[in-house]
Amino acid sequence: MSFMQVQLFLNGFKIYLNFALQEYNYFPKKRTIFAQTKKLNSMVVKNVEQQAEEKMLHSLTYLEDVLSRIRAGKANVHILDNIKVEYYGSMVPLSNVSTLSTPDAKTITILPWEKTMMKAIEKAIQDSPVGITPENNGEIIRLGIPPLTEERRKQLVKQSRTEAENAKIGIRNARRDANDSVRKVVKEGVSEDDGKETEAAIQKLHDKYMKKVDEVLAAKEKEIMTV
């Protein structure tokens, strides 16, 4: 081998060595970037899942709140939740100016914290859609819960089912919006596997909250129909 050939060989080897060193330094960075991207994608789809559950939980919580205000023949202070009374120029809930309690299954009592509020509370109840005439003895206000007729019970069951269906619509909408978001982020770079896993998780959340709605409704129907 001539000197020129040796020189060419050494130059080529140097070029190869430099390339190899560059690749050695590059790939760890590439693996790091890949790992960071994967972690970011995971956070994106997880956020979509969390937002979906928050919306589904809101629908369920709202249903529970609405059903708690439906009078079912049993004393329940929540039927007074929407009644407000004027207190020093502001309209406030009854619970902000009095103590509400149920001494028995057929009675609600309202004990004003200030006796000067007695008349205002009595009038607020009379003007409300509660439909129960308050009894005021000067110390405490009592509401006697009248028994429900069979026809009225059926009407309340129908009303409860309507509210439950509204909650289910909210849960379905949350699932739809979440799946739309998943498809969008997949188009933007999130892997299809991550997208499918998230859609499956969202479906499980949907089924979970739909079942809870059915359970809440069943309990309310039993309460309404129990004489």
C-alpha cells in the first residue's frame, strides 16, 4: 500500500469516526426528545379524560341537587333551598338567617336567628311555589308536610325521570366532546394507541356515571312511592 493510499484510508477513517461520534451524541438527545414528547402527549389525553369526568360529575351532582328539592311526602329541608328573604337590603337563603330542621318525617321547622325576621320568612314561604302554609307561633315556624295522592306521586316520578334523562344527556355530551378532542389531538401528533386508550377510558367513565344516574333515580322513585 502506497503512502497516498494510507493517507486516503486514514482521512476516510477520520470522517467515519467523526460521523459515528455525532450519531452517538445525537441519538440520546433524540431519545430524550421522544420521551418528552410521549410524556407531553400522555398529559394532553389525560387532561381530556379529566375534563370529561368533571363534566359528567357535574351532571350527576346537579341531578342529585334537583331531586333533593322534589317533595316526596317526607320532610326535607331542601325543598326550601330556592326561597330567599330580604336581610338588611340583600336577598339571602333561609339557611343564612335561620336554623332549618326536621323533628319528624312530616314536619319542617324554621327557627329565625332574629325574631324580627319571623314575618319576612313567613311571607317568603307563602309566596314561594312550595305550596305549604306556614304555621307561626311567634317563636318558630312549622311546615306540615301533607300526604301525596297517588296521582301526584306518579307526576313526581315522571318529573324525576325527566331530570334523570337531562343528566344522561349531559353525560353523553361530555363523552362526545371528549372523543372529539381526542381525535383532534391525534391529528396533531398524539399516537393513535394513546387516543384509543383514552376513548376506552372515557367510555368507562360514561358507563359509570350513567349507572350512578340510574341508581339516584331509583332511590328517588322509591322515596316518592313509599306511603
